[in-house]
Amino acid sequence: MRRQLSANSRGANNRLRQSEEQVARLEEQLRASAHEAIRNGETGLFSTAYFHARLQDEIGRSERYRHFLTLVLIHLELSDPSTTGRLSAELALIGDQMKRVLLRGSDLLALYRHSQLVILLPETDERGARTLIKRLRPIFPVNGRRVTYSTLNYPHDASNIELLLNRLQDHSENLLHSANSIHLRNG
């Protein structure tokens, strides 16, 4: 009888251990899936969709607590834009440098467009954004790349999320067109 109980106990312990290992594997897969859902696969930066979701949340907080919210749009131009892979690598490198050195835990750095990043700065006014841009300039040596910035402030530049997104799109287009006109004049 004791042998049978001992064998049953060992079997139950083995099944329990296997179940715990399976749960641990599933939890790891869930963490990886969540990471992939909010990140851009090429750069590892937060995705544009995640940025839009966080922007909606932060505008709500901004309205509730009556504080500013600033967006900094960063446009990257490479002197030799030969491959998309090189651009993605540069964006990932810039993102890593910025996250390590400059950004607060509440700030969000995301990929906005193919060659653009956006920083969401809760509780930051225009002066705070200008200070951040001054701190950004030294970490981006020319090295065959040109970085330009544009800022938007809520509620100063737009009174709701739709207007803010439209203004952000306009700023993005302006940076892209100015970059293209520079290439045409130099080309």
C-alpha cells in the first residue's frame, strides 16, 4: 500500500512539475507576444499604433490634471540612404541612445514613419521640449546623417487629439518635403 501511495505521489509531483514548466513556457510566450504587438520588428522601438494609444491616454490625463503634453518629431536623413536596413539600424541606434541618456520613465519614444521618430513628453511644455532638443543635438554627430526636429504642444497647438494628429501629420510631411527639396537641390 505504501509503495502504491509513494508511486502515486511521485507521479503527481511529476505531473505538477510538468504543468508548472508548461505554465512558465506559456507565460514567456505571452510576454513575447505582448512585446511584439507594441514594438516595431525592425527597430525594436514602440510602434506607431502603440504611440496613438498612449497619446489618447496622455491627452486624457492632460485634460484631467490640466498640464501640458508635448510631442517632438525627429526626422532622420542619411547621406547614403541606400538600404532600408541601414535606416532601420540607425533609427534603432538613435532610439537606444535616447532611451539610455535622455528620457524619463513616463516619456515614450516611438517610430512614427519610415524615417521619423516621435517622443511623447507628458507634463512637458514647449520650453521643456526645447531643453530636451538641446540635449539631443550632441548625441547625434553628423556621421553622414542629418537630424531635424519639430515640436507640438497640447493644448497650445491643438485642442483635441484629432487636431493634434493632423498637425503632427502636417509637420511630418513638411519635414519629408524639405528633406526631398534639399536632395533635389544637391543632386
